[in-house]
Amino acid sequence: MKLDVLTQLNADRAARKAVILITDTETGDQRLIREDDIAGSDRAELYGALIRAGRSRPLKDEEGGGFANVLVPPAKLVLIGAVHISQALAPMAGMLGYDVTIVDPRTAFATEDRFPNVSLIAEWPDVALPEVGVDRWTAFCALTHDPKIDDPGLLHALEKQCFYIGALGSRKTHARRVERLTEAGRSETEISRIHAPIGLAIGAQSPAEIAVSIMAQITAALRLGQVAT
Amino acid sequence: MKEASINPLDDPLAIAQAWRGEGRDVALATVVETWGSAPRPVGSHLVIDGEGNFEGSVSGGCVEGAVIAEAVDVIDSGSPRTLEFGVADETAWQVGLSCGGRIRVFVEKVD
């Protein structure tokens, strides 16, 4: 491997960008496919699928051959709301490999007793989130039911193009949220990226079951792209 | 706050860059294919320097010794090679992927 290829690859990883290194294992020749170049490349569909799968593998001849080393940033999960559902969601997401951060300005909710071993920030989202590094490899859930707390978080998540954005609340609650976000200048297309009511429709009742429905929806968004509703 | 950033202390690709930057001869080994119950997944790395120092893992310890010896040859010759270890291979059996799996490891020089 050329040192400049390795240096570029490591710089992209440090910047939380996905990269694919394709190696001809006979000759050692290598090509670095960078996340931002995929859309315009000749095999955009293949590269997109490799990154969503997040797994390295040998490529078939019709895929161009060679070995594809797929390097994707570890996914983050940001939860607005140190609520009951978050108590089930945080450990579940940890098991699935997410780095979990919970933001809630209400200090009665955001306590270490309620959330051991989780990064917890007792601040308003507009103060906390710029430090969290929300990006497109982040799943984002607004769970407080309080527009004062949820809305600034959702606006931040839309701006940072999180791969998944979900918001707790009924259809009626969401209709009012859509009005507020529209007033805040977000387009219909942007707002339609928010999964609300949050989670897959599996008849979830308890906080833990709701957490399952949310994690399943997040997993589908991560692995299948933007198709799960 | 827990950081999801790359830790240069336990990241073979970051270590490879750092070692090369220090002027050391460096080879990188990558698991490119596995069959059966292989101990480390495809894409796992082992980084080796010209003195035989190494970080990372391609098999959880079973075949690292053999990979390191080959890596020192790859550093000398500059040509990459692909190694295969598994139960079907008498030599490999001696270095011991006794779990019954097979792995293919690509070894290249960083230059």
C-alpha cells in the first residue's frame, strides 16, 4: 500500500467518512473509493451497498474483482430525552454497537443513576449538540414530547443529515410538529425524513418494546437505506 | 463523553501510518477471505515492522507467527503475497487453525 493512500484513508476515517479500499490481490494495485466520490462513480450502486452492509469482502468478477476493504465509522445514537424509553433504548443500542449520547436539560431526568455507562449531557440541545459531532452516521431520536426540547434537536439532525431521524408522538402531535418545522424554514422533503410516529408498527406497548421497534427501524435505515417506514 | 474516534493505540491502520512515518519498514496483513469458523472477520488487520514487532490480529493468535515471518519477506522483496491457512494444509495445521476454519491473508508492504 502506498503511504499516501494509507494517509488519505486514515484521514477520512478520522473525519468519520466511509472509505472502500479495493485491492488487486495478485498485483497489489489499489484504489481508494472515498464516500464523497461515490455518487459520481461508475459503480455507485455497488459501493453504496458495500457501505450500507459495512462488511469487507472479495468482489465478484462482474463487480470488478479484487478485495474490498470496507471501512465505515462506528454509528452513533443521539437521544433527546432522558426518559423511560431511553432507559431501555440506550443499553439495547450499546449492544448493537452504537455510541450512545443522551441530551436532556432537565436535571431530574438526566441522572447517572438512571443512565449508568452512557454519555449524558444535562444541557439544552442547542448547547449540547454542536459538541456531540452529529453526522450522517448518526441516528437521532427526539423523545421528550416537549417541543421546546425536541424541535431544536430535530432541526440540528436535519441539518447534519443523520441517516435516521425519529420523533416520539402521535400523528396529531406530529402534524403540529410539521407546522412548526415548516415555520422554521424546513422543506416538506426534509421534514418527511422524520420517522413519526417513531418505530416500526409492531404493536409495541412497554418502553422496552418501543425501544425494539425503534432499534429495528434504525437498523433498517442503516442497512437497507431510506426505505423503512 | 465517550468518543467514537479512531484510537491510534489499538488501530492497526493508524499504527501502520505512524510506524512508516517514523521511517520503519512496515507490512500490513489483511484477512481477505474466511471459511468455516474463522476466529477473526474479513477485513481484520495485523501490522508488522521489519524487526518483527506487530500489532493487531488476523486469527486471535493461531497463525500470527507464520504471518509475521512472511511479512518480513514481503518487506524485503516488496512484492505482496496471499497466504492461506486451514486444516487442509499440513503446514498450516502445524501453526494451528485448530478451530477447523480456513483463512486467506493478504500481506503487502507499506511504501
